[in-house]
Amino acid sequence: MLYVVLRRLSSLKEIGSRLAGLGLLLICAGVAMPAALAQGAAAPARQGVQSPSPGSVTPAAESASTPATESAPPGGEPATPPASTPPASGDAAASEASPSTDTRGLDEDVQGLKKDVVDLNRELFVLEEELLFPANTQVAVFVSMDVGDFFALDSITLKIDQKEVINYLYTPREVEALLKGGVHRLYLGNLKVGQHELVAFFSGKGPNDRDYKRGATLKFEKGIGAKYLELKINDRQRRLQPEFEIKDWE
């Protein structure tokens, strides 16, 4: 079991290094994209103005070599230079499309790695519980509520063998979930085989919005295998007050 946990941890470290590498690639892509766009915007200007190559004839030399009748039209007005052709937009579109395609692929890789990390964390959590709370010594205590007209739960204090193991304060949202049929795992621990005593104290608001605190006790036998106990809060209609009991799931 320890070997499996170590393998899971090494896989988690490998995924973390891959995430760091992808983050570096995303940063590089973010830096390179503005440079590529600026280069694509400057390309038409460079295409419009071309430097004369060695051996080529400049416009002044051409006007000097041609006859005067061709260089200057009647009236003395200079000839207008030929208009430059507009640059093709295909190269700029390709330069703009390629960074977005690379970024989309990196985003998909990052999402896949995130899903792998979540799955590994879930498996590690299950393995940790199996290592810390083996089935032979495990004991779990759950809380459930029914109706709740005569009692509003605030907190529960749990003692096992005269030793306080947990004091849990409930939020209004958690109480609402319990009233809708939810079950809360209050405690998870280890107990050796033999006789044990469980004491639970319930605090909250009782009838007429008064402070209300009651307790319940159960002696149980812990055998080989996991032990499950339930703290139940019910409304006793005849007495118009809440009722607390501890149920042993054998």
C-alpha cells in the first residue's frame, strides 16, 4: 500500500512539472504573439519601399538616359511615379492564425492535466483514509435529523470512553441539508476490539426558542471490522419536544 502511495505521489510531481512547463510555454507564446503581429504589420511597409540593388538604374538615371521628349511631357509638369501594388494579405492572416492555434492546443493540454491532478488527489485521499483508519479498527459516527420543528441544532460534542474526540459547530446551511434528509459524518477514528461507551451532547434552541442541551449514551461492542454509529434527532409529537438517540448499525 505504501508503494502505491509513493507511485501516486511521483505521478503527481510529474504532472506538476508538466504544468510548470506548459505555463512557461504560455508565457513565451504571449510574448511572441505581439512581436509576430508587429512584424506582420511592418511587412507591407518594407515591401512598399525597396532599396536599390547594385547595378540597377535609379529613377533619376533613367530620366537622364531617356530622351527629353519622354522624361518631361509638354507643359513642364513632372511625370507621376507608378503606384505601388498593395501587399498580399495572406501572409498576415497566416501569421495571425498560427499563434491562436498554438494557444488553443496548450489550453487543451492544461485542462487535461488539471483533470489528471483532480483524479490523483481523489485517489490519494482514499488511500490516506485506508492507511490511517484500517477496517479492523475503524469507527465512524454519523448525524441525521427528522423534521426539526422542536429543536434547532447548533453544536454536538462527542465523547468516547470519557474522552472528548470532537466538538462540531453547525452552520445554518448544514442544518438545512440535514433537515432535507442529508447525513453528516461527524467523526472517524480508531478503536480497539472490546467494550466502549459513546456519549453525545446536543446543544441548540428548543421549544419557545429557549436554550436546549441534552445528552445520549450508548455502550457498544467493537468487534473485528468497521463500526458505524448514528446520532438521530427526532421530534416527539406527544410531548412536543425533541428526542435524541444513538443507533448501532450492525
